[in-house]
Amino acid sequence: MPKWALAYFGLTLIVMAYGFYAAMVAPKEATMGNLYRVFFYHLPHTILSFVFPYLNCAASFLYLYWRNRNVERAAAADAFALASAEITVLYASIGLATGMLWGRAAWGIWWAWDARMTTYLLLWLLYVSYLLVRRLSATGQTAVISAVLAIFAAIDVPICFMSIRWWRTQHPSAVFGGGDNSGIDPTMVPAVLWNMLAFAMWGAFLLGMRYAIERRRQRQSNAHALGFLGDEPGLSGGFRAAPSEAR
Amino acid sequence: MNYAHHVLTHLRKDLRLEWRTKDSINGMLFFALLVVVVLAMAFDPASYPTMTRQISGGLLCVAVLFAAMTALNQSWARETSNNVLDAHRLSAAPASALFVGKALANFLFVMAVEVVLAPIFTIFYNLHPLGETWKLLIILPLGTWALVVNGTFFAALSLRSRNRETLLPLVLLPISMPALLAMIQASTAVLTGEFEPTLWIKVLVAYVIVFTTTCVLLFQTILSAD
């Protein structure tokens, strides 16, 4: 890992620690008491899991644009698309899990089929199906097929997001921009913002790591293929003719 | 040869193929009938008319969706024999005309199944709709097109994958969930008469416009994927 990445990682940990501290010292909530503190963990994950799909969609567009123009950049865009889809699934899973725990404690049920939960589950399903398609599609087509699917999924997300205004909902109205009777006490705002920043930084770190790993895998498989062709010392060991045979 | 002409040619070809074999329609019809019978075992349609009214709109849509899925894979599998698909790729005709023609053909097949299935549903489930039934004439075609246009596209997408029979539902179901929901809500509104289906018809119209455009624009990419 380069030095700046390590420094970034350290900074992220510090911000996360401060976010945790801010969440724990924020004032008690009027009706739910300390129970509501899961909110500082739940909200950043759910909001950010609506951001990563658009990174995925943008990378997929770039992939389709570069596909026949610049193979190297196209491969990078594809790796980024994969990484952002995986982070989407990770953050959405955490959002769903914390939401269910909170729902069980606050409403008495694990799962209510209300609008927001259903559409959020739909977001999770969309990106799980994206990852499954990446796994199941034929080699050589994976990138194109998944890029197209990513565009479809990203178009589906706003329909998902808008539905909050179309259905009757049990979920508290949107925290930001939900009209009257929504929103949070001003004293809690700093804790929310610190946690948002912390998890955004953490998500970006994971995304970068996953991207680097996928790029390495791509380079390795390219080297592997070139190794078979015999004009490149692709892999250390194996697949190369012994010096005596090669003259 | 303009665009509409290409579409019509593809449509005519698909209809003729289906007319000679009748594979898709027969399969779909019997499958949908089986789904109706199986679902009747999950609850008692005769004794609870109110509950039946509330859920049978959804059951009809689900039956249609499952039936359509059995036919969608076949509709592209036809094109793979004798490398017809490669011929399509070489053809000077726009690729999306092929897609639109096939989607229209699939739409007609699924609509034919619905025309037969709806009366059967009414008889088997003792259905007495309380809303304005004519609105179903708008809702069902819109919903069917929404399912079929995406279904045809994703069937083409999963055509050359390792296990396409599994892949299609995995992709199609999450993407078409909003359409399915709107179709179910709208038809439930008509059957129970408890609320207006207008909002859900609008959702369907928006969904249809957005996804038809996307499919038409991206089909060329899918056809020449490798």
C-alpha cells in the first residue's frame, strides 16, 4: 500500500473514532432514549448506498464509451464498476441489518413491508443480481453485460427513491427535505455529519482497495494469457519453456 | 426500407414461426393454468370473496409473469440455430428493429394468453369485480409490455451465458419489480373498487417509456457483446 493510502486509512480511523464518540455523547432522544443511537450508524450507510450505485453507473457508461477506443481505460472503468457495486451491496446490507434491529426494538417487528423498506430491499436485490450476473455470464462478455445491467439498475434506483412519496409509509418521513414534522434536533446534527463523513471516507477507502485488487487480478490474467502465447515472461514459474528447449 | 418496415418484417417472421410450431403459446397457456390451480391450493377462493378480490389481481399478474418467462428464453433460442444471430449482426438493418419486432411478437403472445386466462380466472376464483373493469384494458397491455420489453432484452443479454435459464429470472425480477407492483396495485384497485388506479397507470406509463427507450438504445451493444 502506498504511504498516502496508509495516511488516508489512519485519518479515516480517527474520523470514525470521533464519529463514534459524537454519536455516544449526543443528547438522548425524547421517546426512544438511548435506543436511537443506532441511527448514527444506520443513516450514513443507507444514504451512501444510494450514492455508490451512481458511481457504478458512471463507470459503466465510461466502460461502454472506452470499450472500442481505449482498452486499458475500459478495464479500469470495469474494475471501478465492480468495486462500487460490491460496496453498494455491503453498505445496503449493513443498512438493512441495522434497520431491522432498530425496527424490532422501536416498532416491535423485524420487518414491515412499507414503501421505504421495500424499495431499499429492491436496491439491495438489484445489486446482488448485478454481482450474480458478473459471476454467471460468459467470459469475455461479463464487462459489457454487467455495464448494460448497471445502467438499467441505476435507472431503477430513482423510481425506488421516489416511491416514498407514492406509498403510505410507516418509516419516519425523510430526515432531510421531508417536510414538516421531519428532521432531527439541531443538537444531534454534528454527530450525524461526523458519522456521514466517517462512513463516506471508509467507503471510499474500501472502494479504492477493491479497485486496486481487481486491477491486479486483471493484470495477472492478462499476463497469464500472454504467458500462454509465449512472448512475455508473464507468470513467475510454469507455462514457460525451459531454457534448453527454447534454445 | 424504413425502420417500421424492418420491425414489421421481424414481427411477421416471429409470428409465422409461432404459428407453425405453437410452442410458446401452448407452453405458456398450460403453465399459467397450472399456476392458477396451484395458487388455489394456497387459499380458498370460493369461501372468502373479499380476500379473493384483494389478491387475485396480484395472482393474475404473477401467473402471467411466470408464464412469460418460460417463453422469453425460447424466443431468442430460435435465433441461435444455424447462427442466425450472427447473420442478424452482419445485416445492414438496425439492430433495434430486430429487438422491437421480437418484443412486439412476445407481447402479442402474452396478451393472447391473458385473453384466455382472464375468463378462467374469473370462473375459478368466483370473481366479482367492483371497480370499472374496462380500465383493465389499459392496465393489462401496459403492464404486459413493461414486463415483456425488459424480458426480451434480458433474454438476449443472458443468451450466451453459461446457464441462461437461471440468469433470466435473476435479472428480470428485480428490475421489473416497480412495473409488477404498479400492475398489481392498479388491477387490485379495479377489482376491489376501493381506490383509483390512475396513479399506478401513470407509474406504468412512465416505466414503459423509460425502459423501452433504454432497451432500444442499448440493444446494439448487447447484440455485439463479444
